[in-house]
Amino acid sequence: SPAADPAVISPQDPTLLIGSSLVATCTVSPDFHLKAEDLYWTLNGRRLPAASYTALGPTTLSVALAHLNGSKQQSGDNLVCHSRDGGILAGSCLYVGLPPEKPVNITCWSKNMKDLTCKWAPGTEGETFLHTNYTLKYKLRWYGRDNTCQEYHTAGPYSCHIPKDLALFTPYEIWVEASNRLGVAVSDVIMLDILDVVTTDPPPDVHVSRVGDLEDQLSVRWSSPPALKDFLFQAKYQIQYRVEDSSEWKVVDDVGNQTSCRLAGLRPGTVYFVQVRCNPFGIYGSKKAGIWSDWSNPTAASTPRSERAAGGCDPKGGEQNTTLRRELKQFFGWVKKHAYGCSNLGIKLYDQWRVWLQKSHKTRNQVGKEP
């Protein structure tokens, strides 16, 4: 009963906008024989200065709080009235924050055409300093009642999963409602057909291997995502790869619907990491572009080392042949750029190339590194 309480704080558990001011009072029950001068206040365990107190009567002490900041905890800041010996007489929770903003950027996807997962952003500011509840709602566009999603936080803090009982070939209206102690905000309504937002898990069984002794190529193979194997759809794939000691990925866009691809123009003797992702589109005639899956886990493989970098027990045995092959390769590359047709081939042209080669060596020595 109220008579059994040591004291009463008013207002009890108020909700206030950031920047507001508050005057709270603590009135002690006569049964406890305490006076206003026997009391003090704390906020979140910190004693408030006596200059903010005012005795409003023999057993009532007020405290003035100005320009309140957002609550430090969503369960409310603890405003407590104490007796002189530190005992707790009464407490109140202060909920100080902002009303929710309109949720934005709703995106949805389906993994098997029977479910739907949606996520959103909580508005431009996001932080309200109060517990804010988000509710995803959906209904068939032209008929039916509002439905509420039940499985939240499945794809992050602002997400919800609808596991079943969804219709195909009929658009849905989907929106999110945000509510807290200071108000309600409703997102814009988006409309979608489940067939237009189908995605898959990443392609499984990604294998990367060498292409014989080709030092600049790797072969990539993978399997089609199994979740959609029984449905009529098309698929296109992307590959991205990077060198082991780099964080920069290069993307291959023109893979099409093949489940294999050869990467060319790679560096010899180098470890590469490769990932693949899938975009199912045209499901049952859908005109939408489709949604890319996540990337597969990285798979690593190395290209063979080039002859120039290869080691051996007796380098002298093949040194002359290797040098000759390298010079011939350089010569014919130079001829391709400087000669026009086979009629110009001759010892004079070879001599011109040797002059160019000597200049090249001279420049390389001056710079201190290979061109």
C-alpha cells in the first residue's frame, strides 16, 4: 500500500524529449520521520549538486534538471531519492530521447520462392536513445488482410524472415512500422513479386586448378546452386580473383551461364584467391534482373613458375639455350612492331634490333631495374 512506501517521486517514470527540463519531487511518508534536509538525489549513481534542490515543504525535496541528454540506457536513467545515510527511499526512470524516424531502404529476397527475408535502415539518424520496436507488415496488393512478420534479426539487427505461406504471381505490399514512447513512424510501402527477388546460396564445389604448364592461366569450375534445380530459370555467374598479398579484387563479368571459366593474363608463380557468385533471373518468365548471391568462400591455387624463375641443380647446362630462346622471343616481338611483311627480314634488320637491344640494356643499367 502507499502508506508502506518510504517516499514517492513525482512524476513517476516520465518520457521526455532531448533538451527538455524536469522538476521532480520526493515526498517522504510521515511514518519515517525524515525531513527534506535529510534527503539527497542521484542520477545513474552520481550525486546531484545541492544547488539544484529546493525544499517544498517539511518532507518534500525537489530537484531541477535542465537540458537533458538522451538516456544512457534504453531501460531509462535511474533518478533516485536517498536518505542521509544513503538508503534508497524511492526511484524513477527517466526516458529521454527522440521519436522514431521513418524506416528507409527496404530490400527483400527469397532463397527458395517459398520464403522472404527483408531488411531496412532505421532512418537518417537512427539513434533515438529509447527502446524502439520495428514491425514488418505485408499483405497481398489487391486483397487480403495485414500480416505481421514474426522472426526478427535473422539477417541483422533490422531484418525479419517470413518462412512460408507466400503466394506466387501476385504482388505484395510491404512496409515497416517503428514505435517508441514518443511516437510512431511508418515507412513507404514497397511492392514486389516473389519471383522477382529470388536469390541463391553461393555456387558450391568451387575448384581452381592449373592449366597444364601454362604459367599465366588457371581453370575455375563450380556447380549450379541446388536450391533452384527444380525451377525454370536462367543463371549468370561472376568471378572475382586477387593475388594472395593484395586486397584488390578483379571481377570477370562475362562468364554467362557456364559453370567453368579460364583466367588468363595471370602472373607466373603466384597464389591467387578466387570466388564465384550466381544471379538467377528469368524465373518463370520474370522480367527483373535478379539478385546476386553472396560470394563463395575463397579458393586458392598457384600458377606455375616461369622458366626465368625456375631453379635447377645445374643451371649452366641449359643457360645458353634459355638465353637464345629469350632473345629470339624479344627479336620476333620487335619485328612485329617494326617490320612490315617478310620481305624486310634480313641481316640488316637483325643488326638494327641488336642496336635497340644494347640501348635497352644501357637504359636498364642506368635506371637500376628491368624495364
